[in-house]
Amino acid sequence: MTKEAIIEKLKPIVQPFVKNEEAFKNLNDTTDFITDLNINSANLVDIVLDIEEAFHIEIDNESMEKMLTVENTVAIIQKKLAAQ
């Protein structure tokens, strides 16, 4: 799955938790979920659970801790999909 396709699938998962709509409109690789989108860490867990369901993958705790930027999240999703 391409990076662009993953990002398009991520947007509706992340959007309900976003507190900074302007940053969300300009979402890119370097967007940080906590500092840029103002998503709290509890909501990040919800996002990871939704990602697991949407992409039919399992994300371990070590990977989850790295999923703070769009770029890292896409890389982890791609890695998990490739391992299936």
C-alpha cells in the first residue's frame, strides 16, 4: 500500500480526535499527533486501535510508542502489512 493511500485511510481515523483543525488541513509526514494536532495520549491509544482494525494488523507496544508522527505511523503500518 502506498504512503498516500495509507495517509488517506488515516485521515478519517485521526480527525475525530484533532483539536487543531488548521494543522489537520496541512497534514504531512512531519505532522506530530500530540504537538501539532493537540491529540492527547489517551486518544492516541484509540487511534492505534482504530488503525489495527482498519488495516487488519496488530501493533505491539514498542511500535505504538513510535507512532507520534504521520511519517512513523505510515512506516509502521507499511512494515506490518508487509509482514502479513
